[in-house]
Amino acid sequence: MGKRNERNELNDGNIIARPVVGRLAPSPTGRMHIGNVYAALAAWLSARSAGGRLMLRIEDIDTPRVRPDADRWIMDDFAWLGLEWDGDPVYQSQRGDLYDQALHDLRERGLIYPCFCSRAEIRAASAPQEGDGYVIYPGTCARLDADEREARLAAGKRHSWRCRLPRRAIEFDDTIYGPQRYDLARQIGDTVLRRSDGLYAYQLAVTVDDLTMGVNDVVRGRDLLRSTALQLWIRSMLTPEDVDSVHNSGDFGQQNASSGDIAFTHLPLIDDPHGKRLAKRDRALDLGVLREEGVSAERIIGYCAWLLRLVPEPAPMTPDDVLADFSWNALRDDHADRPCDLDALRGKTR
Ligand code: GLU
């Protein structure tokens, strides 16, 4: 690898270096919980250890789920924890023009189509994939003939916009989970980029944002590995001039897109004390409750550093203490999901 604070990129045959740009990307749907802090600490460490910038993006695109004031609680919690970011926060809700432009470009190039299916129709027509409940769109509206499609649009029939995914593989190298390969059509399927209620989908907003904000260091939960493949595909569709990120692969004669100059670090998930996935409704682990109980910022950071395998025991520490000795090696070696032990987090002996 080159210098740690730069990402190398090929441009006109010359290697050029770009500074590392990471992001904190909270959804303001409620108070943060310990799993959100764990991911934020990891993103902070990744950018700071590279001497890079860390942007704050408030992901408030799903307006029905946004809680008023949650953005301010989140920023207050980040400041209290010592996870500082650079520059002004960016709000997705103010970036509609960029998403409109992206959707327009994709539509002009025939890469998206209107989908008139209801959720129930899709569920009835598809089989869930890989046991995780992920539903692959069966392609019903991709097969509509052009006249029928135009007639339904002209009649004002409610529709979303889906991107058409080809039989092509996306490959990327994850910092923790190693080489990844997803077959777009078979494992992901045609995906909604604009919902039928007119809101932009997470997948489009995040791809446009990471691209336009110059983000090249993405750190988030392993539940988004599949989304990374999709986002890389959408990205390559939005930047068709980046031909060096699309190359031919011998396998199945398919063309592959690869991650080019972005680094991806996916993290094991944190379970609740009963071994179930942490959810925002688990109030016991939310920062409002922990702060009210008098649990210190250092204890929360030290616990998250332990979840990230960065320290042998959960002991109170600051983000700078964790940074001093930071490396992903231990997490790469052991990345089983971990339960959150409430007593250990609160500093009670186990
Ligand atoms: N807003 C998302 C979340 O809070 C982050 C998704 C991402 O990192 O791309 O889970």
C-alpha cells in the first residue's frame, strides 16, 4: 500500500493520490444506540488514522421515519463522545436536486424503468433469497412493452423507478471480510431508486452523496455488504467515463465493475444481550438512557473499542487513546458478531 493518508488512483495512466475522506452517516430516526456509536467510532478511527477528513451526513431522506430534533441529539452525542467531524453537516433532505439529476441521467440512458407492482404482488411472485428474507424483484415491469408502460404513466398510475441490473458481477475487497463477489441480477435484482411515494431510496441517495462528496473511505455494518455491490454498480452508471473501474473478467464471460479507489470496511454486527440484532427500540442501549444513568463517554468509547477488537478489555478511554494503537488486524482475524453485555458497558463486574 502507498502512504496511509492517500488513496491511489489511475488517471490518464498516471498514479495520482487523493486524501482520505470518510463519513459519519447517521439516520435521525431516534437517539443513537451503542451499535451506531460502534460504527461511528470505527469510521472516525479509519479516517483519522489516515490523516483524512471526516464528513457528517444526516441521512434524513426517509422523511416519515425522521424524528424532529434527532439530528441535534446525534450531533450532541458525537461531540460528547469526542467524535468530531469536519465542516458543516450535510442534510440529504437538502440535496433533492442532485438526486433528481441522477435519476434523470439514468432515465435518459434507459437504465431505469417505472414499476407499477404493489408489495403484495412482488412478494407473491418471488422467492426470498439466501435465507435472509431479501426479496429479489421478479422483473414483472421490466418486461412490460413500451406502449403499455407509456399508457400506465400517462394514466398517472402509481409507480416507483427501478434500476435494471444486468447479469454481471461486482467485485470488491473488504478490509475485514476480504474479497467479495455479487452477481447483480441473481443476488440483488432490479432495485427501487425512487419510491412510489416520490421519496428517493437510500441506495440512490447514498451513492450520489458518496460520489459528490468525494467520500473514498466507507465504514459500516456487514448488513450493507450487498448494498455496497449495488452502490458500486449505480456509481459506475453515474460515472460512465470511469472506464478503468469496469474491466472484463474471464469468469462466465461477464463484465465486472470493481471498487476502484474507494475502500470499504464492513463491521460485524452487535447483538443485544439476548443475542438478537440491536434495534433502535432497545431503549436500554440508547445514549439518552446511558447518559442519564451516568455512564461516561470514555466508558462507551472503551466498550466500543473492545467490540472492535482494538483493546483486550473494555476499559474507559478517549477516541485519541484508541487511535494511538489502531489497526484492523485483530478484527480481520476474528469478526464474529458480538453481543453487547449491558453490565460490562456500565462498568459493573461480570
Ligand atoms: N444511515 C445509515 C445508517 O444509519 C448508514 C448507511 C451507510 O453507512 O451507508 O445505518
